[in-house]
Amino acid sequence: MLIVEVKSGENIERALKKFKNKVRKVKQVQQLRENQHFTKKSVARREEVSKAKYIQHLKDETQD
């Protein structure tokens, strides 16, 4: 459970911004979306390797 302490006299928009940042940092929404359907470990690993290859390709292009 995420807790955001609001100081007295603090603007509610500021507190909401703190809450949104905390949610983004702990990747709460992303985990909820991932848990909506089951992904086999082999498929997840294949996607992870594919993403790593793509990122490495981008890094190699910028170094040239």
C-alpha cells in the first residue's frame, strides 16, 4: 500500500503528484497489466532477449 504524507497547508495537487510518482516508481500499474494474462517463461525470455538485441543495436549505431 502506498502512503503519501501531506503536510499541513500543502496543495492537494502537489500530494497527487507525489502519489503518481510513487505509483510510477514501484510499477504498480504495469504489474497489474502483466498479471491480466499468463505468459510462459520461454516467451517472456524470448521477448527479453529480443529487446536486449534491439537496444544493443541502437547503442552500436550511435557509437559509429
